[in-house]
Amino acid sequence: MHRRTWIPVAAIAAVAVTAGAALVAVHPWSDEPTPQAASTPTSTTAPDTTRSAAQLRTAFLDRYVEDGRVVRKDQGGDTVSEGQAYGLLIAYAAGDRSTFDDVWRWTDRHLLTDDDLLAWRWTPKGGVADEQSASDADLDAARALVLAGKAWDEPRYTAAGKRIAAAILDHETVETDAGRILLAGPWADEEPYRYDASYASPAAFRILARATGDDRWRELEAGSRTVTASLLDATDLPSDWSQVHADGSVDPMPTSADDGRVLYGYDAMRLPLRYAEACSSADRRLAGSIAPTLRRSTQLAAQLDLGGTAVTGDTNALAYAARAAAEQAAGSDSAARADLERADRTAATTPTYYGDAWAALGATMLTSDVLGGCATSSGSDS
């Protein structure tokens, strides 16, 4: 098992979170950088009018899905499990059963492992290039399959979703004094646990709890809320990565040992979206709590330090979708709409696989309940 070297906790106290050169996002189990933003636009034509969530979904599927494979066209043409899961969620939300089936068939054939988890990375030349799983992809895929199985009365989707769900609980969760948490993958099973707070999805936990009847999903929802609250108590913005100790304490962490900065970037920006769509008011409050920091500048960079200062000139649609989620969770619907429009314009003028995926997912999560969330309703506290 290949694991990346991480900076120990003792060294973190000396890390200054200051502005600097743009960081290239790196998965902590891989030595290969995966750039997530384009520093210069690849198109200069913004849409004349803001595209709807439905239009954004169609645009993503048309641009990036080829015979069931979600292709990272701006990152060398490879495919990652996260992208396949996004493809499933977007196709389901679009009501596109044909594309959903294509994406799942490709995923099942090329990425599904004997453990019922998804291998992280696949390349056209070599096939599976990294067999380790990433729990965010596994969780999103299980969610999409269970939703599709129920909505379309397709037992094979439901069965596949439940198998992945069971594997997540068995291989990608751990109990701490703060509660059960979602590990980044089976490779992160040593204490202190490598943790990405943006992987946790309260809506997905509830969907899978109902589908499986396994109480560990409820435990995950509660534990994730506790750890996320601790993270946000310590900083203005959540960090891309952190580590959780067995006693439940949390330390923000650099993405890797190669870069000592602790950032709110391509990973952490998903957190407000996942928590804004939650059905618990306590979860939505966590998403809304970061809105004041993000309001300090109208224009958002793709990466900020934990105080909200830009550390790169790059842009990405996700940054605006994330702030839209925080604003909506904080009760500012007009600000949320404005940021969804900014996300759309950014996706149109600087198209990237990752930004386009989250422009579509963000608009979907915040304007409908098709993916099982509660962003557009009062939700519940049960």
C-alpha cells in the first residue's frame, strides 16, 4: 500500500498560513499532482443568460462523458472514481437513464474492486493506475445508485449501492471519542486519522441509512458534525485536510509534506455545499458559519488561506458555488443566487472538469431536492 508522507503534528504549529504561490492539488495517497484550475481562460465567451441547473447538468454530461467514462479533459484525459460518481449523480438528477447506465457499467467494469469500493484512478494506456479507494467517490456513487434504484425501480442499482455502502462502513469508517468518522480511504486507518471534512455528506448518510437500516450511518452523521464543528471552531475556514485523533481532537493539516501551507481550496470548498443541503439545521448552520469570511471579497480565488486571503490568481467555479451554499445556509438567498451566476460564468469562461462538475452539482443541490437533500426546505432535526 502506497501512502504519502505527511507532516507530523509537532511541525504543524510552525506552519504560517500566509499568501504564497498557487498550490497544485495532490491526493495524499499519490505522488502525482492533479491540477484543478486553469490560470487563463480557455474560452472568452460567457453565456448571455445564466444557465439553469438542468442546462449545467446537460453541459457537463455532453462535454465530459464518453461511452460511460467521465474524462478529465483538462488533466491529461484520465479518469478518477470521484468523476464517475459525479457523473452518476448528475445523470440521475438529469433523469438521463441511458447515460446513468453507461456511467455505471463503465465504473463497474473498470473501477469496482473485490472489496466493493472504487479504485481511484484509471488511464487509457494502463488501466487502473491507483487501486486505492477514495471515500468521497464511494459515498457519492452509493448515494446515486440507491436513489436511482428507488426512483427507477431498478433492483440492480439498489443492490450495487447497498454493497458499496456496506463496504464504506466496514473499510472506510472508524470510531473516535468524537463519534464515528469517514476515513479518506482504507489507507488512512492509522491514528491520527487522515481526514477530509469535505468528504462527509450528511444527506448521503441519511439516504443510505434509510436504504440499509444500518445505524452506523446515523453515527457517521453525528460524528462528522462534531468533527466539522471542532474544525470550524479553530479556524475561519475549513482546511482541505486535517487529522483526527482517537480522542476526537482535530488538527488542520497541509495537503502534503511537499507543501507546508494549510489551505481552504479545491477539497474544502465542497464542505459548505455538502452541509448546506443537509436536512439538519445544525449541519446547515455549519455551512452558513463561513459566509462572513467569504464575503470579504466579491471576487474569489480558487484557493484561500484559512483567514480568507487569496493565495493564487487562479479561478474555479467551485469557489462561487461554495459561497452560494454558505450564503443560502446563512439565510441570504439573493447572495446565493448571485454566486451561482458567478459560478456559471466562471465555468463558461474557464471550463474545467472539476469546476464544471461542481457548477452543475452546486446548482442542483441548492435549488432542488432531487439528490435527496433539504437545501430548499426547512429540513428537520431528527
